Amino acid sequence: MLGLDPDPAALWPVAVETARDLSGGPAELTAAAVERHCRAAIEAVGATVVAIKPQLACFERLGAPGWAALQATIDAAHDAGLLVLADGKRGDVPVTAKAYAQALVGSTPGPFGEVAGLGADAFTANPLLGRDALEPLVSAARTAGACCFCLVRTSNPGAADVQDLPAPDAPLYERLAALVHELGEVGDSGLADVGAVTGATRPEMLGRLRELMPHAIFLLPGVGAQGGDVAALGAAFEPHPAAALVTSSRSIVNAHEKRGGDPADAAAAAAEELRKSAWKLSGRG
Amino acid sequence: MLGLDPDPAALWPVAVETARDLSGGPAELTAAAVERHCRAAIEAVGATVVAIKPQLACFERLGAPGWAALQATIDAAHDAGLLVLADGKRGDVPVTAKAYAQALVGSTPGPFGEVAGLGADAFTANPLLGRDALEPLVSAARTAGACCFCLVRTSNPGAADVQDLPAPDAPLYERLAALVHELGEVGDSGLADVGAVTGATRPEMLGRLRELMPHAIFLLPGVGAQGGDVAALGAAFEPHPAAALVTSSRSIVNAHEKRGGDPADAAAAAAEELRKSAWKLSGRG
């Protein structure tokens, strides 16, 4: 999966150059460049990945033009036949969780007709607020035929501060894994519609997490720039070749910084290597 | 504090009527009506509250026009001399947390100059990802002279599923409270720049939370529609008259549904009652 975390200070040069002649202030021009950058990345690696994972933070920091660039990026990915996982790690009390669900995979009724949301095929959610706060997200995802990925054990070092606390006799992330298992509905594929974000940086945890969530799709961020190694992730793929999604952002989009050459060619080559490693693990390679 | 969680299906009639003649699709017209609704609510209760708390979910479900309405609402509140607490409960790994901080209280450098963020005076954050994920948010808030409110014990029933788990010998929310206390820097006022979201629906927890966070400002959502009672919140105000912020959304903005009459008049009366109750508790009334 191609992570899109566009950093306006490190966009592909072609995206910046073609945005330069447009009219608008810094927000409009930067958002236009971000959109072009994302479109170019989708074009470069679209044949190698099954989905994109736009990082909502990177778009919303550009205000309304950034949100428009996010929508355009999602639409471009759909046009290219790719799935879209909106990575916003949203979570709030039930009435607000429902509004987030409308934004991500639903629509909002109003006095001038229905307002469409982002139209994502999947999204990430934060489970700190408990089951009642997850339910509107899971339910909206189910209605839309989408997948809700709950944070279970994230890839950052600080995850240990909260997620690893013994609560009461197993780490908190095991309780979150149980919640994911309980909330998911298993389809004909044998996979559930509630997945888990399980960082690739601590692969030794994956066996136990797979025991606790036999049907969940694992989203494995942290490969590449964050230090995760695909070859160590075998346990995540065990039940089904599609039971794990490896996602990589900076190590694909910024591959030219290490490999040299054209950013699009470097990204395509890096994505192809990642695909081969993941397919080998999943028994498809 | 006036919570703004605009529901397009329950906007003040004047906001819908004056948006009807504009051009645009459902998203543009609905966002215009939401903006007018929020401006009218700020005008009606601005003299009674110190701040507004826009709920980001309710704006982003309207796409880019919704984000523009959010920015316009924030600017209108600032023009009215009010503070703005952007309620988005964001949280992610450190590199992404930095992007959220740019969106909320900072700006983003790029090839066409600096892109300004929302310019909020405070925001809410989700601490599930641990200390390293909170630090970029706290640090950006400090630079901007803003306040970061971390979720400690939320107001929904499901909060018990995760936040109340014994971890390892006290509930998880006590560990989150300790994190808030550690991260905060105490200013001349005696109040820290990291606050805590402590739902008003479980007032019996507030005494212990105040012990653990003697300098934190408590944000107390859940008064009114969610069932919280202001009179029970005394412990939150103990150290300082400004040590607690009572926030109410639907019971102010939708006050006309119960009281009848003009929505603006009903909102002003409901806000005034809430202010009196809170000031009495804080020793200012």
C-alpha cells in the first residue's frame, strides 16, 4: 500500500513547477502542488499497489484547499482502480463518531440535499473511547462495504507508555485486540470488516495478536523509514494471503533521495521491491 | 464555553434561509448555512462565554467547503474577542502529530511560502499513542501560547471499556492523568499549558483527578444533553477559578427546542444560566 504523507517542503519537483503558474495564495498553490505530487505518485506506482493511504493530517494542515486536494487524490486513486484507506485515526463520543463516519465513508443529510463524504474504502480509528464510540464507525463502514482499522499496537516507541500497560493481566493492546475481534463481522472471504493497526516495528507481537484476532486484516505501517522489516511479518499473513497490508510512505515516495534518478522511476522500483517481499511472505510470490 | 457541533439537519432557520440564494452544490450551500448558523450563535452568546469549541468532525463531513466554514467560524470568534478550542481529538505517531500541530496552532512551510493553520488557541488530543506522540502537539501549543487538552476520562459510557481498565494498579485514566501532569509547564497563573478532558458525567472522579493534576485546566464536556450537572463539578475548580472550563453544545444551541421562542434568545438565556452555575462553583458568582 502506498502511503501518501505529502510534505510541502519535499514534493516532487514536477509537481511544484506545474503549480507555480496558477493563481492563489500559499495555501492554494501548495495544495495544488500536493495534489499533483499525489497524482504523479499514484501514476508511478499504481500498478504495483492495491491501495493508497492518504495521511489526513498532511492535507488538513493546508486548510480548505488541502481538503480539496485530499478529495482529488482519493478520486484519482479510484479512477486508477485503487482502494483508498483514509488514515485519520479518528475517535470521539458516539454522536461525534457518527459525524466522522459521515465524513469518511458516508454522507450527511441537510437542507440542500445529501453532502457526500470522502468516499474512502477503509479508514483508521482510535479505540481509546471504548466500544460505544467505535460502533458508529464500524456500523457506517459495514453499510458502505468499507473496513474500519482500529489502532491496537502502533509503530512508535511511545506506544509502550499506554498500549503496553498491563491491564489488568495482559497488556492494554491485547484488550484492544479483543475489542477488534468482538466488533468484526466475518465475510465469505474469512476476513472480518474490522481490522487492526499493528505496527511493523515490533514483529514479535504479531503471533499473539493473530491468535487474538484470527479474522482481522492487519495494517502494518512502519516498514522502511520507521525501521520495520517486511521479512519479519510472516505471522500477520498466516490465515489468508490478504490478511495483512504492508504500508510504506516515505521509503517509496522519497526513494529518489537514496536511489537517485527520477522520483517516479525510483518510487516504482521501491514499490515493486516492497510488493515482492510482501507477496513472498503471503505465499503469492 | 459554547460547543459548536453544527448538524445540517438542525440549523437555525435564518441560517438556512439566507444560504438558499447562494450558488453551489449541496456541500457549498450546506457549509454556507453552517457558517451562518455558527456566526449567529457566536453573536447570540458571545458576551456570556469565554470561548467556542468547534467540533471538527461536524465541519469536515462537509468537505473542503466545510473546512472553509470552520476557518470562518474561528475567525468570527476571534473577531468577537473569544478564544477557540478546536475539538478534533487528534493523535498519531510523532511525524504525523507534528502535521496535526501545524494544522491546529501552527503553519506549514512550503515552496510558495508559509501556509497558516486554523489558528486555534487550544485543541484536544488523544494520548493512546503515548508520550512521544503527544510531545509535538504540546511543544507546538507552547510555542503558539496555546493549550493542549489530552483526553483523560471521557464522558461517554464506553469510556469504561478502556480508560477504566486497571493498569497495572490504578485505572488507565490515572496513568493518562500522570502523563498530563508530567507534560504540562506551569505558568505565572499557576495553571499548566497541558489540560485534561475529564467528562462531566462522572463527577465523583474529579477529586482524584485534581490530586493527580493539580495545575491542569479541566475541560468538562457532557453538561446538559449528555446528562452532566454543573453543580457536581466543584472539585474541578478547586485550585483556581479558571481551572475548569464547562462546555455545552446542544443544550445551548438547541435550547429553543425546549424553551421555544427565537433560537438566538433561547441560546443566550441557556448560556447565561450555565455561566451563572459555573461562576457560582468557581467562587466568582
